[in-house]
Amino acid sequence: MHHTVSCRDYAMVGFLCENGADVDAVQKGGTTDWYRKRGQRPVDIALESGDREMVRYILGTVAVIHWI
């Protein structure tokens, strides 16, 4: 999910959410050679990159799935 969000792949984010991906999954990397900070969630990646549309998409997709 983290990589998909950073690539701005909306279709795959939707697919992952619909199939049970954890949108609150926390990045476990974080070593000095890792490309993403430890402790980030997918929405944090979208926020950090300034991708408001992806933030809305993630939150909207999750809201729809939980409503159903």
C-alpha cells in the first residue's frame, strides 16, 4: 500500500482497500538505507508529498468500505 500511494496509483489503492489492505499499516523499515521513514502510514506519505487528492481518495475509499 505504501509504494502504491507513493506512485499515485489510484486504481491499485482502490483495489487494495476493497480487498482488505490495512490503510493504517505502519512502515516497518526505517534503517539509514531505507527509502521511507519508519512509522509512516499510507496517508502520511500522501500528506508529506502534498497529494491532497490521494488523501481524500484513501479516506473516501475507507469510509465507503466501512459503510457497506
